[in-house]
Amino acid sequence: MDSLAACIGMYVIGYCKNTGLDTENLKINIDWEKRLKEKPFYIKNINVAIDLPNADVGPRKDALLKVAHSCFIHQTIKANPEISINLT
């Protein structure tokens, strides 16, 4: 989940720099719930909280969330890519 948080953070920082929003003390918190009652086990849901304590996001909230949702890793997870695992 660290890679997802880092990706979202990079997109958020880029947006904030372009719009003049303060990113000092930015935090991206991720929490997830596992499905472990029956196989296959997997992550059931992922919750991401973006904390920009020094920025007045105001009317930019929707745009900022749209940018966060466009993170490359988020989009990859949503696309449910085929994963090939090999032993070499």
C-alpha cells in the first residue's frame, strides 16, 4: 500500500504546486480491510485519506480528488490487470 500512497502523494503535490496550495505536513493515510473468511484471500477495500493541514482547498476539493483518483497505480488496480508470476 506504500506505493499507492506514494503515487497519490506525487499527484497531489503536483496539483498543489500548480495551484499554489501549501503541501507542508501533507499526509496520505491508507487503511485496508482483508477478506479472510474464505479463499481466495484478498484486500476487500482500501480507504485513502489525504491530509493537507496547511492548505485551504475550498472550491478546489473536487479537482484535487479527481487528480488523486488519476494516480497511475490507482488506475492500474481499477483495471484489474492480468498478472503473470514465473520462477526463473
